[in-house]
Amino acid sequence: MAVRESARDRIGERLTRRTPLVLVLAATAQAMYALAAGATTALLTVASGSLYGAVGARGFLVMAVLCAAALPLARGLRRAQVTPS
């Protein structure tokens, strides 16, 4: 709770300096993205270890299919990049 209040205070201070809100929240968005990417990596690492323990080296095929399924998503993200104005 104290973290939210201090973050709110910092945002308020930055807004009083007439900084665009997009720039104020950019660091928050980057932190949320990094947290999600790190948590996903950690969960998939644990899952792949369990999979390897259950089916052995054949678990690699499951992980390879998961990677292949992510390729169209990655291509879509590349096309959705925002250009600075």
C-alpha cells in the first residue's frame, strides 16, 4: 500500500512539471513487461523440468512445438511496432 502511495506521489510531482503522462508511465509499463516476461520464463522453465522428468528427452518435442507456435505471435508483434511522432 505504501508503494502505491509513493508511486502516486511521484506521478503527481512529475505531472506538475507538465511532463506528458505517456512519459511518466513509460517506466511503469516497461517494469510490468519485464515482470511478465520473467514470470513466464520462470514458469516455463519449471514446467519443462517436470515434463523432462515425466517423459524424458521426448519432452523436447513438446517444447519445440511450443516455440513454433509462438513464431506467428512474434511476427505479429513486429508489425505492430509504434513509430515515434
